[in-house]
Amino acid sequence: MARMTMIPPPPLPFMKMHGLGNDFVVVDARTHDVALPESLLRAIAHRQKGIGFDQLAVINTGAGDAQLTFYNTDGSTSAACGNATRCIARYLMDQSGAHSLHLTTARGDLYAVDAGNGLTSVNMGQPQLTWDEIPLAGPMDTLVLPIEGDPVATGMGNPHCTFFVDDVDTVDLPAFGALHEHHPLYPERTNVQVAQIIGPDHIRMRVWERGVGVTLASGSSSCATAVAAARRGLTGRAVRIDLDGGTLHIDWREDGVWMTGETMHVADGTLTSTFIAAHS
């Protein structure tokens, strides 16, 4: 009886990018199908045995210029990832020569523009401010949650819980973030931010990302924090946010929450057939 020969999976090209240290593996799947089972996602995310990422993003063709899908390090999906969207928008604009893009995501339609001087802006859409949109476990005031520390709940296509504190650097973020990510008021878990008001247009923030952990930056978290601060009357609607990895500028306008900052395309690489087969 003839022995069956297993055909190895093809190698998978990828790009490594980051926005203020919020780092991503990006797969351009516009010309070929890509299979990414949870076991493979987790393996790629491993920083010693894989590549390492805060999120993995897949670019596909869509109704606009491209459709984006985002995955966390635990293999779960995220409807929004602001810094990855900016990185990919810069890549696509550099590739095509366009100065603006229409991107589709599970969050909805997002629009990106070249802001000049190497900066990229993305409109992350209108924030979700009601309990059922975020979502929370039941009807409540999203501006003052019944959680110790009086955090604010905001949705940016993913749920957020923002605590305003006197000094973000005194917070044990790994413990604090892990505790509140799974708070029962958030049935889909939540991203957790600790924010310090420096001035009426200036915030210092640190972030714990749902399904990831502590990250150097987060675009959707920055948007959520800016919205929460404005709703509380702590700042105006246009703010500078200093994160562990750098600075983002957030502007909550009539047409949505705009986020502007730097991006970096670090390297291109290829996942080997051996690695993919071992983890698929």
C-alpha cells in the first residue's frame, strides 16, 4: 500500500510594524487565502519561540481600499486596533501613492489620511457611550461606573474602562489590569487604562490590553481615554496623550475620534513551512 505524502503548508510572508512600541505582525492576504488557526496565532505571538506581537492584523480586499481583521495574542479577535490601522494605512498609502484611504473593519468604516511629516491620522469613528453598545452587563451610567475608583466606560469598537489617578507610575498595572479586565460588569472583558491629567489638553496614560496585557501604547485606548476625560470635563476634546511608547494626538470631532501619530515598518519576513506545520 502506497504511503501518503503530506504536503507541507506554503511559507507565509509577514511584516513587523509598530506604532509607538505597540507592535504588530501584519499579513497581506489580498492576493492569496491565509489560514490562521488559534494554535498558530498563539505560536506566532510567542516572543521567544515565535515572532511576538501585541496584535496580528490581516489585510484583505474589501468594499473600500482594504479590509482589516485583528487578532490578540490569545487568539481572540478584536474589532478595532487603532495603532495597527495607522501602520497599515501608512503601508498602503506608501504602496499606492494615495493620500487618503477607506478601510473596512468589524468596527465599521474607518478613514485614514496622510497628516504630513511622516504622521498618519485615522478616524476611529464615534465612541459608543451607552451601556448596551460598549457592552456592559446591564443598564448603568457609563460616566461613573459602580467600581472602586469611579472609572468611565467607553466603546471604540472594543470595550474600555478608564481610571483617572494622581500618578500613573505608582499603579501596579499588571495586577490592576488583570483584575479589571475580567470584571463582571464587562461580559466581553475590557481594556483597562490608568490616566493622569497633566493639563486641559495633556494626559499621561498607561494601558492594559484585553487578551494581551501591558502594552507600550494603544490607539483605541487613547481614543477612549480622551473621550472619557472630555465627558468628565477634565480636558477639552483635543488632547496630547503621552504613553510609555510615545505620543498620540487625539481629536474628538463631529465626524469621529481622530488619532494622529508616528508609525514604523520594521522588517519583512517569512514564516517557514516547518513552523506553520508544527502549530496548525
